[in-house]
Amino acid sequence: MNTAPGAAGADPLTRIIDAALARSDGWLPFDRFMALALYTPGLGYYANASRKFGRMPASGSDFVTAPELSPLFGRALAAPLAEALERTGTAEVWEFGAGSGALAAQLLEALGGRVSRYTIVDLSGTLRERQRDTLAAWGDRVRWLDALPETMEGVVVGNEVLDAMPVKLLARRAGRWHERGVARTPEGALVHADRPTDLRPPVAIAGTHDYLTEVHPQAEAFVATLAERLARGAAFFIDYGFPEAEYYHPQRHMGTVMCHRGHQADADALADVGAKDITAHVNFTGIALAGQDAGLQVLGYCSQARFLLNSGLLGAMAQVPPAERAQAAHLVHEHEMGELFKVIGFAAGEGWDAMGFREGDRSHAL
């Protein structure tokens, strides 16, 4: 792939990024670059035809998410969703960023007649086609949208969707804060470039050492917009991240942006643009405040392990063969997905003692 700027054989995504750089005096804020790298129609990582989700590199996939790891993830998640549907008097599930469609299939099977319609909001045309194949058995009970409607009712679920929303990078160098963006050298290489800024992390970072971190205006704006349009219902988001005090700990000085390709992780977001995933951990305090400020009530916040165990995962594991049980154990082991991944729940209107958070709720830590 030729990524040299202006080269006759430069790939289309490179040309689009260079055009954006030219329009902005040679410097793009990182969140704008990340949006182009991930979501440029037909070219960005989530918009192109490459295989993304799978258990092993041999499948040509780049990473595995919980629904691909074990169908018991969706079966357990269905219990708190069923409770939320009953408590809110709704009958529609909304999934954002449905990936391969595996979670939708698991939820539709487990929820059965409790769900009259399953709506997927996804920007990726290629992923939509894969989802249509996976969900063909449910016919017109499933529909697809490419944007939030003006008003909605039902229970929202987002598994690993917040981490893929573009972030701004802030770098403290020699005691002064800069916004980190992307530029090209005279030789044509993409490089990080910093500009002084008035932007700051939401909390002061102790010490005077150099420090790189992220802020999440897009994810927080998404939650606020969802809150404004969710007339009745609830929302659950599952992702890797931390509360604010841990996210902006002085020792977390290298930030959390990571890339994923072929089940390998690296920190170079400027290499192989469009060919690999770019993510950042979620600041769950910012997400909670965005929802609360827009009128949602926080139902709870806890580790994925605790949420799934509260929702009946152990009982489901007891009913499957040992090999399937071993796969499901990855969902709750502390050194794997169990502790790094968290779940936050919201209610539009009056809340309740939600089953997923009955033990191990850490809302006080947000």
C-alpha cells in the first residue's frame, strides 16, 4: 500500500487524510484523524471489508469480543435486559455498534417474545451485511438505522462501542499542556505534533512530569444525546476503562490509546492507517456525569465479572460442556476480561434495584 502523500499510487484513505491536513494548515487534532482512520465510508477500519471479529488470528480477524468468545455472554446479559424491559414497560432493544451480530443473535434467542423489535444502529455497511446474514432467521423483527432517531423507547445496549469513539489527546510537556494532533514531515511521514491548548483533563494531574492522556468529548456527547432522546427505557454499556481517579492517575502517564490487528496490540496509531483498530479506554466517571446531567439515573457500575455473575452466568455455565465452560470463564477471570471490563447502567426515569449491580456495585467510586 502506497501511503506517500501526493503519490500517484497513494491509497484513497491517504489522499483523504492529506486533503483534510491541507484544509487545516497541515495539522489535524487526533480525534479528527481517528475518525477518518476508523469511519471514512468504505475505507476506514470499521467501514471497510476486512474481517474484524473472531477468536483466532487464523480466521483473519483482529480481536475477539465477549459475544464471539462465548454465547453465554449474551445469555447472561439477557436477564438484566429482560428486567429492564419489564421495569420500563418497553419491548424494543437497541444495540449500538453490533459488530458481527453475534450478541444480537444471542439476545434475540434468549429474550424471545419479550422483544417485539431489535434495532441496530451501525455506521458500517460491510458489518451490516454480515449482521443481516447472522440475523436472517429473525426476519423483520430486526431493523437497521445509521443515526439516532429524534425519540426512542426501549433498552439500549452497547458492547465495546464507547472505546471506539474518537478521543482528543492532551500532552503535558515541561509543565505546559498541549493538544496532540497529526501532521506530515517534509519527507511525507505521518507524525504526532503538539500545539499549546487551554484544554485540560477533568482533574488535575499531580506532579510536574510529562504526561499523555485522553479526553472524551464525543463519547460523552453521545451519551448526552441518547439521554435527551430516550423518552422511556434504560441503557447498559460494557467496555474497558476506569473511573476518573484511576484513569488520570499520575502513574498512567502514557495514555491508553491502543491499536489491534491480527490479535496483536501496538501503540502506533499512525502506522497502517485504516488497516487496524484504534481504541482508548473509557473514563466511566465522564460517561456517568454526561448521562446524569442530561437526565438519566445511574442504575449501577461494576466489573463485567460481577455483572455477569449477578445475572446468572454461573448457572448457565453449569449447563454446558467443560470446553464451553472454559471459554465462558474468560469473561469473568480477573486477569482477562472480568476486571478490566466494566458495566454502567442508566434509567430514563425512575430507577430500580437492577440485578446486574446488586452485589459489587462501585457507583461510589465514579
